[in-house]
Amino acid sequence: MDLDSSDLVGVLDRAGIVAFAFSGVQVGVRRHLDLFGLLVMGVVTATGGGVIRDAILDRMPLVLANPDYLAWAAGGSAAAILLIWRRARYPRFVLAIAEAGGLGAFATAGALAAIGAGLGWSGVMLMAIVTAVGGGVIRDLLADRVPFVLHSEVNATAAALGGLATWAAYDVSNGAATLLGLGVTAMVRVAGVAFDLHLPHPGEGAAARGERPRQR
């Protein structure tokens, strides 16, 4: 039995929120932030993409309409802070899988929200990307660094492919579209980490030869 797309968005948003809260806290630790700063980084990373998505779709952000969204974000951030405080160690692949799952959840939630708003494939793809990477971009700007998605991650590519997969399968089954979007996004993300995949950097060759970029 298929679920309503709004129900699926809610479930996926909550899953992504917890995974991305850990990511935000980790970046905050590397920037030597205090407890409040770590909590802000976790919450902003976890909810930023969804807020941008909902603003573009001209609707009340779900983090404001559903108080438990903020509770999930704060709870995930607090759990991450506690683990770091106790110097708990966990395998790197566990974090990579959690991030891949969160990315897949957010990309699919964005795609489903766009489909529910009546957007075509291009709008679905863009909403998948915005939902998946928006929080990370805000996180990196707060941490005073160039957003990773612009130079060293395949997150946007993974989200775009997952969003398109969700759109392609939606007419067949909501559930199938959700699983396919999640799976495609997560697999591309995991492959990117495992094999150090990233898009080409055209400027690297010129930099290595000591050439200056041409200006017009």
C-alpha cells in the first residue's frame, strides 16, 4: 500500500535530520566551537536544507510546522556532542553509511515534495539537491570555509541522480520511488567515499604549470 507523499517526506526528513546533526557537530568540533556553537552547527546542518526547500516551494517550513523536527535535530546534536565528550570511537564506515543514508533521505524527501507541488523532472532534481546539500552549505559558511559540495564531494551529483530516480518511478509506486531514490543516492555517495570519486578540477592543470587563469 502506498503512503501519501507528505507522510513519506516527514519520515525521510526525520531520518536525514539525525544523520546530518552528527555531521554539523563534527565540523564544529574541528573549528573549536563551544557547546552552544556545536548545538547550533548540528541543528542548522540538520534543518537548513529543508527550510530552503520549503521556502522555495512557498510553504511553511516543516521544522516550524512540526515541533518534533527541532527535537530530533537537537537530540541528534546532543547525542553527537555526548559521544565526542566521552571520546567514544566508532568505525569510519559507520559514519559514512549514516551520512549516505541521511543524504538519500533528504534527496528523496526533496524530490517527493517537488512532485507533490506539481513540478516537472527539472524541479524535482533541483529540490532533491537543495534539500540534500543546503544544510551542509550553511554549515560550511558558518565554519568559514568553501562549501565542500563545491570542490570535493559528490553529494550534489548523488542527490540529483536519486531525485531523478524518484521522479521516474513515482507513477509506478510511491514506495518503490522512495526506495529507489534512497538507494541510488546512498550508493553513489558510498562509491564516492570508497573510491575517492569527484568531478574534474579544470584549474588544477593550469595551477600545476604555473599558469594564470585567463580573464576576459
